Amino acid sequence: MTDRALQRHADALEIATPSRKGILQEQFKKGALIVAKCSAQLRATLAENTAAERERKAQKAQPKRQLQTGGTIYAHKARVRQRDMEGGTQLQRALTRESLLEIELEELTGLRENERKVYAEWRREFDQNNS
């Protein structure tokens, strides 16, 4: 029932005969309950729509950046790209770390050999000066 229909029933209720007054009062009560329930439901729906509209506005306000160029990318290819960006598979990362450690070890052993040579030369000079 609409507000206009409720108003018509209220007007009819004022001028109704006593025998018809009971029926009109029941109809008026039912209509008033329907209008109250509908308005409560409309308020809830309006609140949901307003919240959804706020979310859509927030999403539109976010910067739009292109994630990829080109055509379709499939999940397995995306995983491979991600893995390559992270440094390859676990085995590849381990091999890379191993090669870096080997290079560092070679540098350290090379320095130690140089230190031994310098120490040997210094020792020879010391022995020659003291003899």
C-alpha cells in the first residue's frame, strides 16, 4: 500500500458508518504495517547501495596502472615469470649462491697466498739483515 492509499483509507474511516468502520480499521492497520515494513526495508537497501557506491568510488579513485602488455597470459606462464623474477627455481638459486661462495673463497685463498708471499719475503729480508 502506498501513502496515498493509506490517506484514502483514513479519510474513508472518518466518514464511514459504524458497521463498515471495523473493516476499514483492519485494512488501515494492515496497510500501515506494510508501509512500515517496506520503509524499513527501503532504508536498509538504501544503506547497502550507498556503501556499495562508496566502494565503487574508492576503486575508481585508485591509480590505474597496466599490469601487463600483450595478450593473454596463462597461469603456468605467470608462475614461470614470477619465479624468474625471484631468481629462478630453488635449485637455480642454490647453484647461484654456491658459485658466489666459490668466488668469495677463491678471493680469500688468493689473499692468503699473497699474505704468505709477503710474509716469506719479509722473513727473508729479516733473516738477511740479522745474519
